[in-house]
Amino acid sequence: MSPVSVVTDSTSYLPPDLIERNRLAVVPLYVVFGGDRTVPEVDITDYPAFFEELRTAEKLPTTSQPSVGDFTEVFEPLLADGGEVVSVHISGGLSGTPEAARQAKEALTRDGRGGERIEVVDSTTAAGGLGFMVLAAAKAARDGGSAKEVADHVAAARRELRLWFAIDTLEFLKRGGRIGAASAWIGSTLKVKPILTVENEMTPVERVRTSSRAFERLVEYARSSADSGADAWSAQHINAPDQCAALIERCSEVYGHGPTIVSEIGPVLSAHTGPGLLGTGAVPSRFVV
């Protein structure tokens, strides 16, 4: 076992084989239905039923960060043998998850239970972007880095990260209050397909007129990433498997090899963006391989 354990949350949406291979601990966020039923994201496995509820619900499900207790339960066993922990999470601009992890660290430090051996990293990104930061942490830990060195490696990888995603509509972000700087696009009379990234919050990149144009722009972004040396790449979707398969085919031609991360984004982020998201991102492979 690596002397540094890596913890993340469920919004990286890393596939199970990568979680197992990298010995990651995953703390789930929650989905709250109707204000009275709270379910850990990892327990929601019927995605089609969830997406149908999103489409038809008068009131969208809300989401909730892990509790401080959720984090302490995960941290304590990892610290018990004197090891260190690096905990890498969804952007604090989108969720209180990094702050809950920090509070757990402080509580464990205060109680003399090793919290000073935890490094909490706010990735300032989400989904595949977060996934790459977690894989960067796992690589640095495998290479024998201390918790501080692992966190520094993640920070260096974050500076090189590129991430883009196209969504069908801004309506879900607007209704959920997570629209960020893209609020400037609300009220446009044009029927547009927004392309965004995450730089602490949802950040607009450009608007295009059609889904096919959004798809082609994602491929063009992938080409620019490949040209710049960001050669480990991801493909993720929300309820759009056919489009994701087509994106993988096109981007595999661009990069000359397949993706590092392929997965469907789950309920927590889906509740904020709605179904139909298609995204790709990239980072230089030296950070994660």
C-alpha cells in the first residue's frame, strides 16, 4: 500500500476499474428528492428512471455535500497506521464538499487523531476534470510522494487541465442556481447550445446554434489539446451514450489512442445540468500515468 491514501468524492465519476486499481476511497454526495428523501449518489443506479424524473419534475431534486462525519469515518482508518491522506474534491465554487473535508481535518487534528496528516485539495473543477486530478494524486502517491508532494503534483496538473462540455439548455443550471457566469446568456432570443467549462464555477466558453456544431467544437477542442501536449483524455456524458461513442471514435483519431476516462455522469451533477451533456477534457499524460 502507498503511504499516502487518496480520497475523493463521487462527482469525479471515475469508472469502477480506475477506482479499484488506484485504491481510491470515495465519499458520496447526496441527492434530495422532494425535500424529504436523501439518497447517497452511489446508491442511485437506475439512471434512466432518474433522468425521466428530471424531465418531468415540477421541482428539481436538490443535492447535498457529504457531512463532516462522513469524512471522518473515511479518514480515521486511513490515518490509524500513521499514514497520510490527500483528499481531492469537486470545486468549492459548486459545492461545500471541500469545506466539509477541511472541517473533518480540523476536528481530527483538534482531537489528536492525525488530522494534521491530511491535505485537502479543492480541484476547482468537476467530473472528468476532477477525475484527472484524482488520478494525478494516485500517481504521485504511487511514486512515493509525501502528502504535500502529492498535493503539489495535483496543483501542477490542474494548471495544465483543459475541460469542455456542451449541454442542451441552461434551464437546469438556472433553476438549480448554479449557473455562475453563464447567467449572461439567459434571456437570449437565439436557440443556442452552450459550451462551458469549470473554473471554480460554471464558466461559459461559447454558444453554438446546433448540437452537431457543439459536437464538432468539442472535437476541435480535443485537437487543440492534443497539439499542446495534453494527451490523456476523457469522454463523459449524461444520458447520451450514442453521442459519447461517436465522440470517442472521433477523438481517438485525434489523439491516436483511446481515452483514459470514460463514464456517465451521475445524479448529483445531472440534477444541475440536465440530461444531454457531452464532455471531454485532457491533461498531459505525465501527470497521471
